[in-house]
Amino acid sequence: MPEKHLMVIDPAVVKPAIESYNRITSTAPYPVTYHLPALYGLTSLNQMKNNIRGIIVMGSAASVHDGHAWQDTITDILLDAFKKEIPVMGLCYGFQLLAHVCGGKVGPLWSGEKKQGMRTVRVIEHSLWGPAQSGPLVYSHQDGIIKCPPDFDITAKSDLVAIEGIASKLKPVWGFQPHIEATQAFVDDHGIPVPDPKKAFDFGHQILDRFIMSLV
């Protein structure tokens, strides 16, 4: 049987986060597969939906309320992962999708416009990433989690957003609203004003890398 893979789902509808995927691949000591369902269809997802060791769902300009077929396929994959106790990390859109699927509420956090930049996020102590800490993280979104899903804890907050992170009390499922996967190419591609990007990348990557290494 082939070695189990980490499934990276990039729901991008405009620009794929290739560099973020490449950094994940360089960090993981096992196979990583990459899927672009909104831009390139569902074939790769359907071909690789078995033998999964973990799933990362990244960001998207889409809303979890759009009702596209590719969104339904991702939801089905997540529900199957929950049943099989496969670890899942949702980032930005992926974070909102986890809440939406698990009974939370997602909607506009402010007047409907997108906000971008870097903000300081306070992360509580957790067995996945270690002690409580604060640091800058890149963000680019207009929606967010308005109501935390049942059986989830809030794991991160900021002065701008009340629910920056969530973790399931019952399953190996986590999510973050900021882009902890962000790289310089991501910031450049999205035109995000970030005064000191290395600090944001380092803080975000240390959290994401703990998830990646937990799958070994």
C-alpha cells in the first residue's frame, strides 16, 4: 500500500497559493498532494480521497454560502475525515467551512468589505502548538465565524476578530482565520500591506508546522 498523504486543498478561484503549498511540501516528511477544485475540477480530489493522513483546506475568495459543486465535494471529504478521525486544519476559507459544516455560523464581520493586513493574534495554550503566545499574522477576508460551532473551543482571538481560531473537543480538527500558511508570494499576489512579513510568516508557520509534524 502506498504511503499515506497529506491532502492540501486550495479552493482558490483567482490565484493558487502555489508557494504556500511548496513550503508545506518542503516541511512534511511524507507525501503531500495538491488540489485546485474551483479552478481545475474534482478529478484529483476524487482520485486521491483515500489513504489520507491529514487534510489542509486553504483560503478562497469564495463564500461558504455560494453552493458550488466543488464546495459540496470538499464538504463530503471533510465529513468522511471526521468519521475516520483524520486530522484536519482549515485556514481562512477552510476555517469558515469547518464552522459552517459543524453547525457554527459564518457571515460578514464588518460592513461587507474585505480587510487585509497584519494583526496581532493571541493563541491560547494547546497541546498541538504549545504554550499561550501572541504574534502577528497575515489576514485577508470579509467573512468570519460569528458563532462558534458546538463542541469546539475558541483557541485564538484578536482585537479585531473575536474568533481567530477553533479546535474540536471531540475530533482532531483545528482552524485559523488568519493565513498561517502565508508566504511572500501570497502577500504579493493579494496586495496585502504587511510591514514586517517575516515575523508574520515565522509565527504562522510554527503553528502550521506543528500540525504537519503531528501527522508523522
